[in-house]
Amino acid sequence: MFSFSLPVSSEGGDTSFQNNVPDPVTSGDELPTFKFELERSTGRVLGGSYGKEATVSQLPISKGIAGVSMRMEPGIMRELHWHATAAEWAFVTEGRVRTTVIDPQGCAETNDFEPGDIWYFPRGHGHVIETLGEKPCHFILVFDNGYFSEFGTFSITDWIGHAPKELLAKNFGLPASTFDSFPKEEVYFARGKIPPAVPQPPLQGWKAPPLTHKHSLLSQKPFETFEGGIEWRVEAAQFPISSTMTGVVLEMEPGALRELHWHPNAAEWQYVLSGQLSVTLFGSKGRWRQEVLNQGDVGYIPQGFGHSIENLGADKARILIVFNSGHYQTIDLSQWIAGNPVDVLSTNFGQDPSVFEGFPRKDVFMTK
Ligand SMILES: [Fe+2]
Ligand SMILES: [Fe+2]
């Protein structure tokens, strides 16, 4: 059997490759779909707040990475919880958000986020997410395990609600009656007052962790600017706590192409922030598939599979891309060809050597 929930190392993405067992989802005669219309799905709804998810249940190819679109109204809190089988990487798209996260050393950090900011919570670290201010917030959560479901998190009310009151009384050194009116079932979205503008100190006082859980991605200088657009990128080198995930935002001009390439060390999870994109997938043995992704759609590229992204629209498009490795690696087709001598290329393609004189001498990455 292929792996179910093997830990994902910071060195590589899907460790199931090490078993050399073919993945039945991607080893058939045809490539399966790699697109899921996330924002068109229903998910879990509470009034104007929701969580919509893309796991292997919705998108079977996406074994390495799962994602969630979450919107929360003012005064809504995604309650204290942890994820037993995945780290959480997030990108804020609208509104303002506050998180508080605990680590195994008892250090806690509270951070406020705006659009373009990201957070990373290591697997198993407890956290809470609150909407700040009078406007709703929206963010995309990405998990380094495609089998992980947001609706299978370990929530504090679920736990306390199912523990005997006497046990809780002993645990906290309080009368059992303290817990009489605590929720009996998982709350998931808690509703309350709008949080204070300045975060209040934890019960234990401030005790900051050595590494921050927050990184401002879009407010930074782009990682690189190309003929056809802009790339922002954050990996563990810039955001050390994010040891198992890398994030990229590509802004692509009309007609721009993120060239044919593959990632040796990671699977790729895509979410279209704006615009309409054509994504192609190459899977050996002549297998080729193209999907058109619109705003709010998710795409998934298995580790090592060839792919490209092209802006089909008349306006700029933006795509959020997350990898299940803290180290970014790519091999672009133009770079691969540029790394070979003309005689090799000439023989390989059965062409006159002069054909290759016009090929790029370096990596193209993005063009239009
Ligand atoms: Fe979470
Ligand atoms: Fe890619």
C-alpha cells in the first residue's frame, strides 16, 4: 500500500515515493482531473462564515496537500484546536485576522494579519483564529497532507466536553461544577465580541517563541520580476518556522506563461486568486491533460510531474501556489535545454544543430 499519512520531511514532499509503489490514482492510462472548484463547494456554514475544503475526498490526486477556504464574520473565532497529522500554512486574502499559537516549550505568540500575510503552525501545535474589526475576513489554509480534513481537527470544546467533570476538576484544581455549563460538543466557530484592538496578554503573561509564526509576503519586495509578471516567494530560508512548506504568489500579465517545468522535491497546490488560467499536466507515457482554472478553483500537481500555467484572460491574474517542502526546487524546460550541448540536442530531436542556436541560453521561468 502507498502511505496514508507518513510524516513529510523538510527535505522532500511525498515520502511515499521511497516505497516505489505506484500510486493507483496517477499510474493509470489517463491522468485524472487535477482541478476542484473549491469556492463553488458548500463546506461547513455558520451564517456568513464557512470553511470549504479540498482533500483527497474532493480531489483524489491531491494526496500530498489539502486546502481550505475560510471566511469568518466579525466576532467569529475558529476555536482553539490542533491538527494531529498536518502543519497549517495560511494566506490572508481579505480583512484582518489574529492568531494565538502554543508550542511544546509553552511559548505562545499572538499575531495580527492583513491581506498578503501568511502564517505557519507546525503539525500538532494548538492555535486559534479570530476575525479582527468590523469586516469579515477570508483566508486560504494549506496543509501538508492531502488526507487531512479541517473537519477532523482536535478541538478544545470537543475534548473538554467529553471528559468527565471530576477528571477536569482534578486537572485544573477547580470544583467540578466549574464545567457544568461548558459546551458538550465541538463549537468549531465560536461567536463573541470583536477582539480588543491590542491583544491582551495570555494568562501566563507574554512568553514569546524563538521563531515567529508570521511572515508578510506581499508587502515585501518581489522575489523576482519577469517579462510576463512578478513572483513573490517564501520558503524556510526567509521564514524559518515554515520547514515543511513553501509559498509563492505569481502575478501574470495577459498571455503570460509560467513555462513547462517540474518540481523534483514537492507537490504543488494551486488556488486562483483572480483571473482565468490554463494549467497543463504531463505524466509520462504520452499522458497529457489541460484544465482551465477560474478564480476560486484549486489545482494540484503531483511531485515530479511536468506542468505549465498560462493566463488566458484579458487582465492580470494572480495564483497562490504552495509546495509541501520548505525548500523550493524547480527544473524549467528552457533551463534543461540550455544545460545541454548542441550535439546532444541535435541527436535527441533528430534536428540540424543550427535549430538550437535560437533557443534560450538561460532559464526563462516566466514569459509572454
Ligand atoms: Fe488550524
Ligand atoms: Fe510548478
